[in-house]
Amino acid sequence: MTSALLVPLALQGLAMLVDEAWFHRRRGLPRWERIGHPLDTLTIALCLGWLLVAPRDTALPVYLGLAMFSTLFVTKDEPVHARLCGAGEHWLHAILFVLHPIVLAAFALLWWTEHTQILAGQLAVTLAFCGYQVIYWNFVRGEAKPVNNAWYADLGPRWYEAEDTPIALLRAESRHRNPWIADQITGVLGAAPQRVLDLGCGAGFLSNFLATRGHHVTGIDTTAENLAVAAAYDRTSSVRYEVGDACALPFPDASFDVVCAMDLLEHVEQPARLVGEVRRVLRPGGLFLFHTFNRTWQADLIVIKGVELFVKNTPEHLHVKRLFITPDELRQMLDDRDLDTVTVLGSRPRFRWPLWRMLLTGKVGNDFAFTFTPSTKLGFTGIARRRVTLPTSSSTTGI
Ligand SMILES: C[S@@+](CC[C@H](N)C(=O)[O-])C[C@H]1O[C@@H](n2cnc3c(N)ncnc32)[C@H](O)[C@@H]1O
């Protein structure tokens, strides 16, 4: 009987260890979780402590109340998890939520059968874990690193001209992607000009290109300095540039045929909010085109550490790995918001002389080139389409 009661305790301990050592350490914890997780642990310690000190005849009713409070309390982080966690971590949390009341029931049975030494041992482990959570997350590891979005503001004309900066890599990516994007828009929606919204448009590499193809383009970015460069290089003088946040768009529902987010998803803390806004402003049947980086060790090594090491004038935290997204995570995020992923292509630099020259000189020449590849291990470009919801039979028949 006693050993059977220890099974849920062991399973919970194992699941918490995996959650902490694998998921939390990989993604980092925002302030809410850095305070909230030790409080979760404290509610369990409270249950155990009560069982150890309470008078035997009145212990259970209060314990029941504490156990129910703890079971509900540990679910409080779900709005944060919905934004930050992948499918694997959600699955592990589901297991932990199921185990939580079972473990608390096991404590009650251990108390009933007078195994107070086991409960005291469990209380010591729980308090030690709580201490670790407070100290490690709030004093050792601290706040998750923010991505450096401020760096772009001072680039000015260097957005379009400089070779001794990683912005030249973004230019090379745009040279490769822009004609493909224009072809996809025409291929799916036809040759007519479309209403295009370019999110996080920066200096307008894509916006200005699509304007030359006759589209009605709006570019938004949080940084006015970037938009000033974009407008200065807009040969059509037709692009509407506006300061705005891609996670809270100042546009009405269904007001665009195409929304683009090139190298933006890895620059926002809440990509799910951004995708929600994309869905809202996109008309049914409209296209969402994106490019971002995969959260793999290969991308960490090449896109972050490689660029920092080899490309001149790369600032700190131009990219941070925790904000990279796997294709599966993005696909799920899109699917949850009525956006069907229709294409995902990997991309990488071409293994030609301009790449080797960059490694030798730290400069990215205007002949540096990217190519699409089946492997999405580094970065990936994709298209999703907003679902068209058919009217229900009652509305079609007028009943
Ligand atoms: C890597 S640059 C990409 C620029 C452009 N999309 C391109 O491909 O050339 C990222 C841009 O996103 C902008 N940005 C970051 N967070 C944003 C947000 N929440 N809303 C709009 N723009 C944002 C930055 O100011 C920066 O110009």
C-alpha cells in the first residue's frame, strides 16, 4: 500500500524535473512565472505542513480546502503558457495537472496511515525545490534576454548600402525572397493588384519591391527611423508607411488580401498575438507570408553565434534563440487561428565564393546569395491561407 502511494509522488517529481531542466531552461521564464512557480510549490508545502502540525480530528476538512486551492492555483499560468510553450511542454503540463490532485490524495492517505516521516521528508524536498526556484530564477538566471530591436534605428542609409553589418544579410535574403513572394501572390490570387500589409517592414525591402509590382502596400514598424529610410527608398512613392505594433494592429478586420512578416516573428515576445492580428486583418482566402528562424542548435550555431563571430558590427542579441520558432509550433499557432499552412521551405546561404569571402573579411557583398532548401533546420519561409468559412445551410436556404 505505502509503496503504491509513492508512485504518483515519484512520477510528479520526474515530470517536474523534465519541465524544469528541459523546457524552462530552454525558453527562460518571464517575471510572472519566476514568481508564480515558487508560489505553486509553496501551496504544496502548505498542504504538507498542515498535515504535519494539525490536530488529528480537525486536519482533514482544512486539508481538503488547501488541496483544492493548490490544484486550482497551479493552473494560473495557463494564459502565459498559451503564448510561450510548445506542444511538448503543454502535454507535460497536462500530465502534471492530472497528477497534482492524485499526489495530494496520496499525502492524505500517508497521513491517515501515519507515515509522517515520509511526509516530513517530502516537505523538506518541496521547500528545498521552492528555495531553488526563488534563487535560481530570480537571482542567478534573471530575466530572459530581450532581442535587440533598437539597433536598426540608427542604420539610416546603411540599411541599403553597408556591407560591413548583418543588415547586408537581410538585404541578401530579401533579394532572394522578394521575387518568389510576388510570384506566389500572383500565382494564388491572380495578377490584379492586392492590398498588402508588410509587418515589421524595417526599411521597406519588401514593401518597396511589391509596390513596384503594382500592389497597394502598407508597411508598419515600431521604429519611425526605419520607416523614414523606407519612404526615402520608395521609388513609386505609393507605399503607406505607419508606425505601429504588429501585435496590436490599427486596421479594421479583413482589410488586407496579403499580410507579410519577414524576419519579424523572432523579434516579438508574443508571436501568437501577432498571428491572431494577422488572422483578424486578413480577408478570408487571403495569404500570410512569413520568414523566421528555427529553434535548433544549428540555427543557434550559424544564425546567432556564426553571425556574431564573422560578420562585422553585429550587435549583442540581434537574435535570441528562445524567440526562434519551430515549423511545427508555427503551423499549430496558425492552425489555431484559422490559417492553413500551404507551403514551408527551408533556406540557407549558397556555398559559393561570397560566403567564403564573408568568413574571411567579415563583409557581406551584394553578390551574397541565399537559396531554398528542403531542410528547415536554419530558417524557413512559408505561406498560410486564411480559411473561408462557408455559410451554414440554414443561412443558404434562408430558413
Ligand atoms: C529583422 S528586421 C526585418 C525588417 C523587414 N521585415 C525585412 O525583412 O527587411 C525586424 C523589424 O521588425 C521591427 N519590429 C520589431 N518588433 C515589432 C513589432 N512588434 N511591430 C512592428 N515591427 C516590429 C523592427 O523595428 C525591425 O525593423
